[in-house]
Amino acid sequence: MTLKNKERLIIFTKQNLDALKWNGKQSFYFARNFEALCIAVNKYSKTYYAHWSISVVGKEGRLKSIGNKKMLGGYHIPLGEIKEKLRANVDIWKAAARETGSTKETTVGDLARAFINDGMKALRIRTRGQRIKYKPKTVEGYKACLKSSLLCEGVLSSKEYVELFKKPIRYNGAFVEGALKDVPLSKVGRKDIDIFMHRMQDKPVAANNTLAALSVAFEWDFTRASTQLYKGSNNPCLRVVKYQVTKDKKFLDIEKVLEVRKYIENNLHKTNTLFTPHFLAYVNLLLENGERQSDFHGLYWKKPNNIDAAHGKGCTGWVDLENGTFSIIDSKNRKPATEELSLVTIKILKKLNEMRYESLSWCVKSEWIFPRAEAPELCISDSSYRWQRDRFMFKFGLATRTLLASKKTRKLYKYKCEYTLKHLRKTFVTHYGRKKGAVAAQTRMRHADLKTTQDHYFTEEPKSLRVDDVYSPREERSQHKMAAIKGGKNE
């Protein structure tokens, strides 16, 4: 009920109702002592009405209330009879209103749309005690999987998912049909989520990602008060089993790493080759230092005077070539970090910095280490180096290509990378871990637990797992004289 209506909230007695007068326009007064009852005062008459509101979700997933009224009868009817009529019919009228197209019951799809439009503008739900926002990459990931796999609104895959959810499937001995997005929130349960996962068995990665995003959407909805869509008390996504997915742990062997390093060192100074100096320095930074691509996109040449203002512009960190370190403002664990640069990277970046004042003057005024060629005031994005990446990987036997068209000396190829720039991080972690140990690799990569490092990044060297005699004395105890074993036959 709005504030304006609350001002006309009165106790319904004959004396109070008789006193109500026409004030130049139709006015409604609401019963304080009887739910859903109101009276309309007109110039020549008074009429009883039933009133209620229904919460519905608009096209963008936002909750709104729609008011409804139903005439009960004129003022000449005794108030007791009006109350009896209202008591007997109000639930029926409310149910009928919900069945209309404008007041249909809210669904899982409505919740997903609300989360896409409003939820990711809020603070992270699963970080207690820290008021931090979602990272842009996280927002993009949540939106992409909810729109394609759940709402069937993906640009490329919508038709495929629509057809997938139309087909009846067998689940626990019975056939079920329908999409999860159409399940009413008042009826959704763990079984509905499990059916969705069962239906997505041929797309296990998409299924797992969508389940995670939907679970966060339910948790976000719990934090809202008057606008909450889901009235249940438990998140139906919890304890739903995910698919076991084979982890992509591919990495470059040490010979390939050295080959790539040598090529970059020998070609960085050249500006007339297929690969720009900035791209080669970027590849070296990833390969030699192991951070995420997004954390290296927005590096400054030096520490900004105002870190918060620079971060707002897209700065992700900076380098200190004198001290041989790089700093990340907001890494994935939402904490700042400072790590050492490799000696080769320091050499590469110093050379790149010199070139800015010589052959790369177009970017000399840019604060970014990796500015966009077409807009030096901006840093690179995920798509900035894709053209060079494909050809770089092919050069080193890490990609294949197919000829699409040929005209004289001009040829058009389609490239398929078997390794991408993300594998450079896995390469760094693997070789770092083999040298210093898995626990050291976890610490260096700032992973929350060792399992993350081992499952997604670190590949143990097979020969290091082989033991000739598991019970042989350790090397550091080889000089220790073993005690005689008592109990022999001569004792």
C-alpha cells in the first residue's frame, strides 16, 4: 500500500463510514480492521470493493506490484454481509488474477533476468566482511552462461538450447519435459535443478558454469527484502552434483619455452616483422611471470600517484624496473600483490621502454605498457592480440591452419590454436612447481588451496614420482647406523 493510501487507512465502523464526504473526486478509504476491504466515495454514492496487490516481474526481471480491485456492493448492504462475501471469494479472485498474462507467477528465468540486470551491480554475496564488487570478467561470465544455457538467449546458441529443452528426457524412470527457466519459483526444488543438469550431460562445462551462476543468483535474492522473488529458505542449487570435467593442464615443455624466449630476445627490436614489439613483450611477461592476462592488460610503466583514480581508468598494476618487481592492484583473490619479475622480463621491458623514445614514438606519452595501437590512451583488451597470437602459435607448432581462399600471392587461412596465451600461465606454474614444489607454486600463484593449483595448473614430472625403494633410508640419514634387530635365534 502506498503512503498516499495509508493516509486514508481508517477503522470501518458505521459511524466512521457515514462521516466520509465527497471531496470533488472519487476517493478510496481502506479498512484498518479488515484485510483487503475498501470503500469508494463518489458524489452521490459509496461502494464497497475488495483490493489486493500481486508482485510480478517485468521483462527486465525487476519486481513490481500490480493493484487489483473487485466491486462487492453498494453502501446500502450491511457491512457484515460485505465482509462475508469478501472472506469467501478473495482467494479465488487473487488466484484468477495470477493466471492472467500480466500477473503470471514468477519463474527461475525471471530470477535470472533480475540478477543479470541488478544483481551484478551490487556487492559480491559470498565475500563476508568485505564490501567489494564483482570483477568485470566475472560479470561477463555469469551473464554469458545464464543467457545462453538457461534463458536460451545467446546470440549463437539460442536455437540449439531451445531445441534441447523441448525434448522429453528420461529421468529416474519417467519422462520429463520443459525448461528450467519456466519453472515457477514457488515450486522449484533441487529435483528441477538436477533435471537441468541431466539434460545438459553433453555440455558438462556449460552445465557446471550455469549451476554456479544460478546458485549465486539465489543467494543474491536472499539478501533483498521487499523485492525478493524466491520465498523459499534454502538455495535449491546447493548439493546438486556437478560433472567431473577433464582439466586442461597443457603446458609447453622446457625446450619450447627456451625456443620462444630466444625468438623474443632476438626479434624484439624489430618493428617491421609480423609480431610487434609490444606483443612479444606481452608474451614474455606471461610466460616468465605467470599472472592472468587480465592482470597484465592494464599495467602502468610506474606507480600512479592516485592508485584509486588510476584503477578507475582501468589500471591493473605497475612495474618497478629498478627493483625488479610488478604490483597488481586487485588480483582474483581481491587482494593487492607484489611479485618479482624474471631477469629476462626486466631486460625485455627496459628495451621496450627505450624503443618508445625511438622507433615507437606513437606511444611515448602513454602510461600503459601495452596501449592499443589504434587508441594509445586505452590499454589492450582480450581481443587486441588475437591476430598475432594465432600466427605466433602456428610459427612454433602450437596451432594448425586451413587454407580458405587463395588469390595470386595472397592467401586466407583459418587458424586453430592447440595452445593459447592462457597456457603460458599453466606453463609457468608447472615449471615453477617442478623446481620449488607444489606448495611453493600455490603460494606464488596466491591460490586459496593446493587443490586448485594441482587440479588446474601444476603437472608433476613423472620421473619425480618414481621411487626405487620406498622404504630406503633418506639421503640425509644415509650415515646413520641402523640398530640391530633383536629376537634372533642366537638370543
